[in-house]
Amino acid sequence: MGDGEVKYRRLEKTGLKVSEIGFGCGNIGGLIIRGTHEDQLNAVKKAVEMGINYFDTAPSYGDGKSETHLGNVLAELNPEVVLATKVGLTLEDMRDVRGAVQQSVKNSLKRLRLGSVDVLQLHSRVAMTRGNAPWVDALSVDDVVGKNGVADAFDAIRSQGQTRFTGFTGIGEAAALHGIIESGRFDVVQAYFNLLNPSAGWSVPNGFKGYDFKSLTNKAAERGMGVAAIRVMAAGALGGVEARAGYASPTVGGPLVPDSDYQRDEAAASSLSFLVSGEVKSLPQAALRFVLMHPAVSVALVGFSSLIQIDEAAACSGAGPLTESDLDRLRRIWANAP
């Protein structure tokens, strides 16, 4: 495994130097939402001491609790970190996009106890047209990059000095996601990428039944965008029993991709035990090594429910790729997964 020091990568055209392991402050790991202040303080302090400098939160995580708790901890520790938060927009918000974005950012900055963030990201599904099934709540590409759309509203926030860079969460219709990347309006994309669905990073074989993101990370890299990998543990399905312990959410929340099924993902994960051998001590470590071996990935976001998980994730930094024989076996599994 790695030498214990978290390595850094460039968040591409932002120029930011970010740890290749990022601290996800969402619901699945749950520590920043449901943990005690002492545990939250210790976790962030430990992460920073190990070299983790990228923290990702959102207003929807714990209905604002994630931002509030993270803001309290950062105010106390005052570390040098790269902080990303989000703006979730509904179809109703399209009546006044700029107003909705400004209000969301105002509320986030108040909870975070900051005057600005490093990265502001759209946190809504997108499709080629509004509400295109199965993404009934999806914004359209035009809503995002068209005149007076989300990108324009984000640029206004940037001009006000409330964010340095902008991005979006890559969930929704693949063609729409690629279209937004091609627009060149954003600096960072969050890509759904893991051992069970590698399609954001690699071409998947015939027979692959998961949703195909059509090598989204490669398209982003071509445009000079930074890539933050999300759901690297498949909402905990790749984490085993430990992923549901501690402050972890007892439920996994809504699916991010069509036809997603957590129980099916857990069953599929059981076929990956061959990856746990030699230096790889657990399936979560294999999952992280898989994501980090992709050259387009700037940072892999991991949700934590305990301090031990921070150690385990940090140990994967700089550990190197999976073996070619393991990758060949994975390709056969992807082609024949139920």
C-alpha cells in the first residue's frame, strides 16, 4: 500500500493542489452530520494531519447540518483546505435562477461561517430536456448553460467573490452531461465512478447492464476540467459491514443512477473478494485503488463514519493500480453482471 502520506493531484484548470483522497461530508458516511462535535473535530483534525485537504459538503446533507457542523469545526481548527459546496435547484427555481442560486449560496456561507468557498457545484440531475423520464426532476441542458441559466448565475457568484471556481454533479442523462462538459462553462465535474459501474472512466464491455456514462471523465479531461469521483464505495455496497457502522446512515438514500438497486450492488460486491489479496487488505481499499488509477481523476471523495476509515483510505494514496489480471477478471464480471 501507500507510504502513509496522502498524495496530491492538480484539480486541472483550477490550478488547485488537492489531496487525491477527499473528505465527503454527506449522509452515507454520516460523521459530519450525526457525529458528536468532538468526533467531528477529531476526524477533521486527523484527516488534515494525514494530508487530506479537500472537503465536500452540500445544503441537502442533513438539511444543512453538514455545512453547519463542518463550518464550526473549520472555524475552530482554521486549517488550509479546499472547500466545495453545492446548490440544488428544482424546476420551480427556473423561474428565478439567479435569485435561487444567490439565496442558496447566502445560506451556505452563513452555515459554513465563511465569506466564500473554493468550488460551487450544481447539485441537480440534468437531461436533454426538462423532466425527461426517468429523470422527472431534471433540469435541461439549456437551463444549465443557456442564457440566464445556472452557469450565468454561478458566474455572478464568482464575480461577487463568493466562489473561486464552479462545477456540477454528473448525474442524469449521459448525453446532457457530456453537453454541459462541452460547453466549457464549468471547472469541475463530480463523476459517478466505482468498481460496479466504471462507465464514467472506462468503455464498458458488451453485456454491461448498468447505466453507461460513456467515459465522462475522459471528456472532462479533454476540456481541462477537474474530476471528483463520487460514490466510489457504491453508497456503501463496497464497504462491507463496516460501512454501515458508527455514524453511517442506516439507509442509502435515493439512487443516483437509473435502475440502481443497493441489494443487487451488495450481491455484486460479493463477487469481488478476489481483489482482496496481498497489499490490498479490504474491498474498500480495492475500490479506492481502482478509482485512483484513472489518470483523469483528481480526487476520490470518501464518506467516513469513523476515524479508522480515514486511516484505511489514506493508506490507499499512492498505492498504485490494480493488476492487469484483476482488471481482466473485472471486465468479465462487468460483461456478465445480472
